[in-house]
Amino acid sequence: MRTPAAPDRYRHRVLVVEDDDTIGRHLEAGLRGHEYVPTWCRTGAGALAEAARAPYDVLLLDLGLPDMDGLDVARDLRARLPDLLIVVLTARTEDIDVIAGLDAGADDYLVKPFTMTVLLARLRAHLRRQAVAAPVRKPVRLGDLVVDVSARRCALRGAEIPLRAKEFDLLAVLAERVGEAVSRETLMAEVWDENWFGPTKTLDVTMAGLRRRLTKAVQAASGPVRLPEITTLRGHGYRLERPPDPVD
């Protein structure tokens, strides 16, 4: 494991998890040359220990690690660090592998070989969106569901629903346009970035995760629940349906 440069609160700390020496050195040098503060780990266990020791903004994660599957590292760190930006770097190209990586908690997926220019562009896009301060907005109440964009909280009958960052962003965009058809292009631009380079299936995986968490919250609630329904508009996008008024 390499020792990181001295922390600088104006520079993003990046945890690089890569067992290939050539790629690891290339990433470490390229990141440091662009004002990031990288730490390089060669194993999954080392990465988990390092992430517990110090705060990081970004995780660059190879899936083919010598001691464990990178997907397990992604799941562990996503559960512990919900705001961590996770970018998977891998030679696995099948759709099922891409979906598995995103479903494990990755925000982006970059297939090897890739250029440092593309990687840096993706990092800038993600970090730029994270840095934009959201204006203060009133919570949106939809039946028994409350979406508070300013506080980044979603609750069902007062019980908070633990959503991942992109799941919340996706719900927030739909909630503020309740009853409207929102295109896939609009969702990708507002939840990710208008210059997004990754697969659009990222949207589908994130939507599936959001629906699962909402369903789990309903199952945990007692009695009937008034919850907005997310309708899939094939060939276009999605629409959040306002729940019907309660019956007297």
C-alpha cells in the first residue's frame, strides 16, 4: 500500500484498488498530476482497512482482485459510506457484469483499456454534480410519502427510507414533476450529467433499486399506505403517479 500525500481539504482523496502494478502506477501518477490525492491498495482487504482508517471522496475499484471479488468491496463500502463515489474499472464487458457492478453500488463503470483523459472527465462530471448546492425547497408530500430535497430525506409516515444517493436524486426529480412524463434523457442529465459517458442501463438499475426500497418500506408499515406509483413509459422514460385521495 502506498502512503498518500498530505491531505488537502481542497483536493479530492481517491482510493485506488488495483492489483496490476502497471495500471496502479499509471492511475496513481495520473491522479496526482491532476491535483487528486491518491492512495493505492492492491487487495480488497487492504482497501476495506484503508477506507475505515481515513475519509475518501472517490473509490476506483478493479473487480479482479487477488483476495476477494471487487463486487464485495463495493457492497461493503457502499453500505458504510453512502456518499462515496464508486467507479468500477474492469475488463469484464458483458451486460450482466455491468449490471452487477452498478447493483453492488457503483456510480460508474469503465471498461479496460481506458484513457486517463476519459477517467478524469468522468470524475469531474460526478464531483461537479456533488458540489452543486441545492436551493432550499419545500418538502413534497405525496400521500404518505414525503420527499425533502433540501434535507435529502425521504420518509414514509415519518419513518425514513434509506436511499442511495442516486436513488434519492432520481426520486426527487420525479417527485418535483409528479404526473409528468419524464424522459430518460432528462433523468440522465439531471441525476447524472448531461455529458454522461456511461451506460444508460445505469438508470434502469438505479430505478430498480429505488422501487425495491420503496416496496420494503411499505411492507414494514402497518395498515394501508398511500404511496405514489412509478410508471414505466416504454420508449420514453418514467412518470410518478400521484396517489389517489383517501376514501372517506
